[in-house]
Amino acid sequence: MTQLSTPKKEQESFLETSLKLAGKTEEETRTTGALDRADEMVEKLFDRKYRTEASPVHRAVWDRYFPVDLFIPERQEPARDIKQAMDRSIEVVAKYRKVNSLFNEKGKIPESVYHELGDAGYWSMLVPREYGGLECPPTAFFPFVARMATIDATIAGLASIHGCVGCVDPIKTFGTNEQKKRYLPRLAKGRPLSGFALTEPNAGSDLTALRTKAYRDGDSYVLSGEKLFITNAYFGRSIGVVCMIDDTPSVLICDLPEKETDNFQFVHYGLYALRRGHNYGLRFNNFRVPKENRIVPPVGNGLLVAYHGLNLGRVALCSLASGGMRTMLASMIPWAKFRRTYGQSIIKRELVQSRIGRLAGRVMACDSIATWCAWLLEQGYRGEMECIVAKIFASESQKDAALELFMKTHGGRAFLHGHSFGDNVHEFLAPCIYEGEGEMLGMAFLKSLIKEHGQKFFEPIGRILHDQRISKPNMKNPAHLWALREPLKAYAGWQFLEKLHGSSVPFLPTLPEGTKEHVEWAIDKIQRSRLEISSAMTKFQLTLADRQCRINEISSRVRDLTTIIVTGLWSGRQKSEVNQLAGELMCEELATKLRGKRPSDRYLRRICELGDMVADGQFEALAGVPAEEIHMPYKQ
């Protein structure tokens, strides 16, 4: 990463100028511009070759030659000590599950589990070795998260909370040497566990609405305000708190006391999701934090610290969904073999076979995307758009899998107490909101995708309009045409060359024929999308930001095309025939949707064949995944 000094005066961004021209209020212009500048500060942390405009998705859309090498990740086995720590951690959780003591009388994970996991090395995965951690690379960490999720999803999620979005990532990335020495060895042992407090009752997607504040008083900061929906918040734990200090978003590492005081209380509420861990609101009232606990990034402000760990968290969500859907699949198969209708097990029915096949395809796609994103992060890419693809696809897939595939296969038994659907339905749905609500992230995805193109061709137009006080350009007005002649000439030249050049499909690695066809089709479509995206920018101009439905529709198509490419290139190179088929049919399902067509008879036959192969034990992704017991069995 490159360290830069903060500029003395922030220049008005093109986004702010555009919002002013579009007639937005001063407050909306100011707050949106603040978030845009924070995003730009995050970009500057990365070498130019790893920034958004050099990322795989951005280049896939805007470059004339598709960067196929950026879509073919390599995955390596973890180091021996890392693998041993992973195995020990799995054994700890499996041991507690076996004797039905993973949760205490209040339904929470007991402290003894956290401590044993710490001794096993679980909480040290993402801590650098020099501070007592294992420094597990992303390409090893995220598959492990999926594996742990098949044993217990809450504990798997806490690894992400602690290491990705809690205090580990902010301190190891932005902390001083003193902060690292003081905190990281303890965080590696999970004593304390950590979390991150960003959300407030009035501030969710709009982070500029933060009201929690702190001021300097001698050797301390005095903190007051309220946070909401804070996972891992409990007595004695360390929480990164985003607050305003001198009107600047900042981060303080707060060590919570061992009991509530006049200066600190938990805010209790009923929450259906995350009920096995600790999730509370935090209320600070003149709560003192040592001045040494402020995290100061090299550029920008505390929003940069908050944004940085989100990409790791989004990939973790993808891996968690992969693990969650594995557990659904592992439990569907024995039930479908047991349940009989009209004298035959439902495992022989096409609807059930197709559900099993479709669920296997979603597992394969999530594994493909998580592996790809982990590899990009490991290479040094920011990965903003790629991690958004992972988060949205995985969370929506898990939601649909739970409601359309898992629940319907189990029928009324899905609602019995003790059944994994009824007991965990909120856990299956909540990831659609975690780390950013899906459609909001979809708009952020397109904003990142069009920003460089907009700065190159549309910003010069906006600047001229702003300088000449033209609120709405009229191309029939000679004065307007003359004022805009140079940027319009540049844009027309770009359009001409793009239409002349078209798209190009690169040389691909050896893939099954069907998979290859889907990948080549998706590459052609994603390259041709740049003209459509640019046309939308031309059509809506300054009002594009308000066209949220159109933005999400375009964003969704680009993300689905990306998913086809990534899934096809990963699954198609697997040795297992079942893995290959699961990936191919997932690609076909997405391509059929994007084409606006109905599934072919051939697809329907093959998805049932895939389901039959998975039910027959040929899907290696289910190896070692425990199946749920059959609820209320009847005599055959």
C-alpha cells in the first residue's frame, strides 16, 4: 500500500458538481460528496495496478480485450500449522455439538467454547505471525469458513466478525506499532474477542448521519452516543467505534467494561438473527477512551477504516452461504430418501431431484466466487466490485435455497421446533442485509463501474456546463454545441471505435463444451455492455443517480455475467464430473434468465440427472458435512 498525505483542502468532486447541477439540496450534495471522497481515499491506499479501474470486472467491461487471466484463480493448500489449527478448531466445535453443549441455558455460546477455540488457534487466523497469529492467507481462510459453517454457522461467522470487520483488520492495517503490540497478541488468543460499531439508530446506509461524538479531554477521548446491531458486543470485549471527533469521522478502540456503569450500558432488544452470539446496542455517556486508542489512517478519515474490512466480510458471507447451503443439501438427501409418496421415495421425483441439482449448482458457484475474490485480495487488489458480486449472489442464493428448495422439500416438518429451517430461517435471510443491503450495494457496484468512464468523457462536459452556468444542455442550441465541441468530439470518437471493434473472446483453458459456450457467451455480452452502459449515462445524464431501478437492472446483469464467467472457469477445470456439471448448469440457469427464455427440456433433464448423482453421494463438496436427523419419522 502507498501512504499519502492528506490534502489541505478537499476539491469538489465531479459527483458533487453533478448533484448541484441536478438540483440536489446542499445537504445531499455535501453528504454524498463526503462518502465519495472517502471511497477515493480507500482507492489511494492501493497501488494503481490494483485499484478499481484495473480490477477484473472493470477491465472486463471497458477494456477491448477481455483479461481472462484475472478470472482464473489458483488455490493452494494452507501451511501445516494453519491446517492443524483449522482441524483442532473443527474438533472443538464438533465435540461440543456431540454432547449437545454448544449453547448454554440462555441459548448462547458459552465462554468455554470461545476459550478452547482460542487455544486451538481459531481467533488467530488473520493476525500476523509477528504478533502471535497464523497469518492465514485469504485463499485458505475463506474455504475454512465454509467448512466451519457446516458445523456451526454462528461460530463460523464470528471468525469473520473478529478478524475481518472487528478490531483485527483495522489495527493490523492502520494501527501504530504500539497499538499492534498492545492489541494483536491478545486478539490472536480471542481474549478479548472484538467487533465493530458503525450502525446507529439513524445511520445505516447513510454513514454521514453519524451522531456519536467524542472530544479530547487530557489523556482521553470522552465518547457519547448510541450504536445499534453490534455483533460480538459483550462485557470485556474490544469494539472499534466510529464516531465524530472535531466534525471528522474517526475510530476509537473501546475496551468495554466488565459490567454496566453510568457511562456505559447495553441496549437490549429482541433479534431473530444472530441469537446464538451476542448482538446488542451500545450506549456511551461520557465514556472515557485512552487517547492512544484512536486509529488514524494515513489518508482520509475513519470511514476509510470502516470501508477497508468490508470486502473481507463480504467474501466471508459468500463462504458462510456456501457452508449453509451444504448443510441444507446434506439434510435434504436422507429426508428425500426416507419420505415416500404413492409408494415411492420422493428422491425419485423430478421436482426433488431438480431442487438438489440446483442447490449443488449454487454451492459450486459460491465456492467459485469466494475462491476468485480471495485470490484477488491476496494478490493485492482492492476487489470492491468483485466482493459485491460475491456478497449479493451468495446472500440471494442462500435466501432462495432456504425458501424454494430446502423448505419445500421438507414440507410441514420444516416448521417443527428443532428443524434447521424453522430454527435458522432468519439466519438464512439476514445476509441479504449484512455488510450492506443487496440493492444498495448493487447501485454502489455500478457507481464504481462507471466512475472512470464518467470522469474521462462526462466530467469535461459537466465542468463546462457548470462554468458556463448551463443547467440543461440543448444540442439544438449552436452556443451549447460550440461550448461542448471538444468533449463531444472525444466521446463520439470513442463510440465509433467501440462499434467498429466490437467484442473479442480470448483463448480459454480447456473446458467442457457446454461450459465453454456459456463462458464465451457471457464474455461477449459483458464486453458489449459498455456501449449500453455508456448510452444510459448519456440518456439520463445528471439524473442517472435517481434512476435506482435502472441502475440496479444494469448492475444485476453485469454481476450475473460475471458469475457465469467465474463459475464456468472454476468449475470447468475441476476433476469431478459432478462439480463440472453443477457449475455448467448454474451457468445455464443464469444465461437462460438473462436471455429471457424458458429452460429447455435438455436442461430440465440434466438438472434432474445432477440431483440424482448428488443424492448418490458423488458430490464431494458434501464430504464430512453432517446431516440433520429426520424429524417425526413414521413407520414405513
